[in-house]
Amino acid sequence: MTPPFQPHMALQMSIDPFSPLVLSRGPALPNRFMLAPLTNQQSHPDGTLSNDEYRWLTMRAEGGFGLTMTCAAHVLASGQGFAGQLGIWSDAHLPGLTGLAEGLRRGGASAVQLHHAGMRSPADLIGGPPACPWDDDKTGARSLSTAAVEDIVEAFVTAGLRAERAGFNGVELHSAHGYLLGQFLDAEHNQRKDRFGGSFANRRRVLDTIIDQLRLRTGPEFQIGIRISPERFGIDTAEALELASSLMTSNRIDYLDVSLWDCWKEPLDARFAGKPLIEWFAQVERGSTPLGVAGMIVSGADVTRAFAAGVDFVLIGRGAILHHDFVRQVAANPDFEPIARPVAPEHLEAEGLSDAFVEYMKNWKGFVAA
């Protein structure tokens, strides 16, 4: 049974990707390209910003992105997901974040992605067992108490306030890819008996509470975006569609980012066979809240195809790694094709990737030349 939703009436109207993107709050984006939040392992071990991370991000802002988003920044030390991760869990991070926000103003808008890895936190990195909504034997994660969940909600909100103090235009809550906020949404495993598990309303309560508290405690122009997954990681696609529409029509958030991995694939769920994921999400009612997608948008033709499917903006990952000025390249040539992969490390270094980032990219099959 497909979920109840009303088709988005503007579905057939393709938008100019270089037109401004007006959000409910804060500054309009000069165009409809966002830098995808990309793991890069470039920050210092204590989570403070490095010069390498500053250079990588400011180059993308100067390269034309309407909104430049940081990598996932962990809101608690115990929620770290990878080595060299940017932190936002301490006021000690504020000087670097403030300088970064200032540097990004040379482009368009800016946002910090707020993150907690949950059961995906490596035990050897955080110095103990990771946290999870349930006991997870595979990862060794231990179930959070109700009070601990409430503390994590407050950590996300405090991190958002810290981003506002630093001068960012907003934050994005990372509720995708099987990290902690997405773990609460897990329809298969989150059968907690308190108000944070079991029913869909309970499983989304952590996310809803963080949104409400951020809205209550930040300024009227502060922007809040959400990233969700449409499937995998225990996510039910029908629930993901319902979540997307309810968030976008609530006027509580400023944009929704759906991480599709591959915009052009059909859903794994047989109930939604027959058309790609991007079209399922583009047709849900979204009120005045913009919908964006990420996943295999690497060329000018991909950009055109995504907007023709009915989205309001795109998030660029691989294309932005290969070309800091991807947006300007597509503006100059709608048929722009990125450099062929695998690419030489020297090319990536010239595009602002540090040695640590280049090493990380070698984990992506066929991306970096031997």
C-alpha cells in the first residue's frame, strides 16, 4: 500500500538551477546548488578546524555554490564517527568555526551539518562502547536511557546555538545513513518502550523535538535543514515519504535534503517499483519548503535531469570534489562533464584536498589513480 500524499502541483515545471532559492528564513541562496556534506578527515584530533578544512570549504564557496555545508560535525565527543572529524560539541571549537563562517560569506549561504554517529561510532575512537536506541550485539552499542536521549537532544540544540553564535546561516540535522537520528527512525529495530520508540510518531520524536527546540531558541532568520534517507538502514520508504511531506508542510524547517545515493535508481521496496526514487520524493506535497536531492549528480546533464524531475535544488558531492568551481563550469556549459576518473592525486590537491582527504578518497573505488 502506497502512503497517502497529495502530488506536488509544480512537478512538471522545471526550475532554472541558477535562479535564486528563497527560503522561509534567512538569506536567499544566489543559486540552487549546495555543497554536499562530505566526510574528509581533515580536522584536528580535538575537533577544531584545520587550515586544510578551511581551504577546502572556502574554495567551494568561492567556486559558486549557493550554500556551502560543512562535513558532519559531531555534537558530542562520544558521538564521533570518523578520525579527523570537525567538532561542534565545545566552545573550544568556536574560534575556528567563527573564522570559517566569515570565510564562507565570500560565497553564498553557509550551514553546519550536525551529527552523532550512534552505533556507528568506532569504540576505539571514542574510548568505549557506542550509543544506540537499542542494544546492538553486532557493534557492541548499548541502549540509551530515556535521560540519555534527552541529553542528546539538548546536545544537538546546543550545537545549533553554537553554530548561530559562530555566524553560520543555519544547520542541517543529519538524520540519514544509519547515524543516530536515523537509528531512531529505524522501523525494524527501534522498539523502545519509552516515548522514543515503537510507533512512527515515537521513533521520529527525537528529530521533531530537536527541530522544535532549535526553532524556539534560535533567531527568526536561522535556517534549519534536514537530511534523510529514503531506504536501507531500517528505513521504511513509505514512512520516509510521509516524514518528508510532513516536515516540508509544517513550516518548521527551511529545506529538506534527501540523500538518494543514486537519484536514478528505483526503490528497493517493490511497492514503489516503476519509477526512480527522485520522482517519488518530487511528487509529495511540500508546501513552500524546497526539496533537494543528492546522489550521482556529477555532470551538467545530471543537473538538468534532476531539475526536470521536479526538485528545487541539488547537492553536489563527487562533482565538487573534482572541481571546486563545478557550479561555474555548469553555468558556462550545461553539457559540462567532469574530469575522467580515476584522477591523479595532484589534481585533487590542486582542487583543495589535503593529503588526508586524498588518502580517504582512495577508499572510493576507481576515484584516485594509483
